[in-house]
Amino acid sequence: MRRGDEGTVLLCDKPAGITSHDMVQRLRRERGCKAGHAGTLDPFATGLLLVMLGRATRLQRFLTGLPKTYVAQAWLGWRSSTGDPDGELSETGRVPSSLQLPIGRVRQRVPMTSAVRVGGERLYRKAHRGEVVETPEREVEVYRADLLRSDDESAEYEIECSTGTYIRTLVETLEDAYCAQLRRTAIGPFSIDDVGEELSVERIGELVPAAAEALR
């Protein structure tokens, strides 16, 4: 029996330019077992992706719900139609007077380019056809949004937030800015520094006690 069949969680570093689904599909083929991930990263984003293999897929809802930590670069004086570098960019030349991002409970409208389903279809598919529909709102929580550095062109933040938070939407609250780079550095107790590790379901149960219940 392959290790993935027994149930493990692989800590991966997703590169830019591919989807989270792409990584899961590749590992599913390589391991020949069920696979899933615990939290989507946009194609332009990089960083920590938890890929569950074999019976570890039963832990998905517990791992997906863990808080996330990101390092985000906001490009100032510009706007993007999608809030990220993949959209149509326009220069405004206006640098935001305040670089403070909102913290606490925040209501966000789901972007048209997200993978959320509306009317049984993912929003990004509708967006690719040029359709515009009213997207749902969500209440999320931003635990902290620390400004790491800034200059006349960009600002860099470390953001810790609840699952479901759209960092590009958070950056857009600056108005004349978009999220140019995004890297996920942590998911709950799991860190980007530990990429390459493959953890057994028993070890996951120790790190995330609620997940242990799903394996009994």
C-alpha cells in the first residue's frame, strides 16, 4: 500500500501560474489515490498548499477552516479589473493617503473571478464569458494586517485572517491599489518552512485536535 493510500497530508509550495486543482491532479496521478486540498490559492499566488492523500481527505473540512497567514504586495497608484495582476491594469497615479488595511470583522463581496458557485456554476466561468452577476457577500475576520514596508510604488503586508478572506479584495480597500503578489506562509499550525513534509493522519490529529474526531 502506498503511503498516500494510508492517509497523509503533504505540505506543498504552489508556484505561480498553475491552479491548486492542477497540483492536486498531478499528485493524484502520481500516488494513484484520492487527493484534495485545504484552501484554494489563485493562479497568480504562491505558497503553502495542504494536499490530503488517501483517507486524509476526510479531514478536509477541519483543515480548510484553519486561519491563514499571507504576505501580500500592494501596487500603489494602479487599479486592476480583478484586483490582481491577471486583470486589466490602469494607472491612476494616486497613492493612497493611508496604507492601513481593515482588521476585525469585515464584510466582503465575493469577486467574479472566484471559484464560488452561483447558480450551479463557478463564478470565474461566468466572468470568462463576460457575464456579470450579483455575487454573495461574506463576513470574514482579519486578525492582523501588519505593514512590513512601503515606498512610493508599493506596500508589503503580513496578514492573518479567517478562511474565506479574499486578500485582493482587502487590498482594494486602499482604492488606488491592487494585489500584485501574494504568498501564503501558514495554515493554522502548518508553515511554509516545513514544505516537503508528509504528515500521517495521526500527526495531523495531534496538531489539529478537532480533526482527530473524523478519524475515529
